Amino acid sequence: MIRPEETPVNTHRIELLWFTGCPNHEPARELLHRVVDELAPGTPIVDIDASDPAVAAELRFPGSPTIRIDGRDVDPKYVDPGDYTSRCRVFWTDEGLRGLPERRWIEAALAGDPA
């Protein structure tokens, strides 16, 4: 029997938004799963296909891949573009433009800290 104090508590809502054909959504999924497995094991990841324009608009989808933790984009410099079409997303990282967010951004979002 599991006692209440032994039951894992998932305190985060983690979302991975992507569109069909994005070459970076699988690497983003792998990165996100690695970080979550290390820092927040057992926390579910909501996988959202935003290929449909109506879904993209409803979810304010800025491009693929998008990772949100507790409703906030993991990119600390994120600015909502106001355009929610299916497209590849690029991130300004310490190494320049990349197709994936930095691992430390995900870690900081899980910790509740700005990156």
C-alpha cells in the first residue's frame, strides 16, 4: 500500500507543441524527456500536435518546437509574435540561432527560476 507521503506530486504542467514536418520536434521531445526524467520524474508531458491552424491559433502556437512549463514558454526572452501558423521555430542561444531551446532554460523553468 502506498502512503500519501510516498505518492509523487506532479506540480508542473509541461507541454510540447509541434507540427508535422518539423525536423526539430523529435530532438526537442528527447531533450525534454531527459530533463524531466532527471529533475521531475513522473511528471507527464502533454504532447500537442498544432498542425491544424485552428489548434495553432487557439493555443497561440509560435512555432515548432515550443516547450511550455506551467503555461510559460521556456525561452526567457520569448515575445509572443501574434502569428500562430505552423512553422519551424528558432531560438537565440548562447551558441547562436538553433532549432532547440537550451537545456538550462528547461531546467530553470522546472525550478521556477528565470534562465
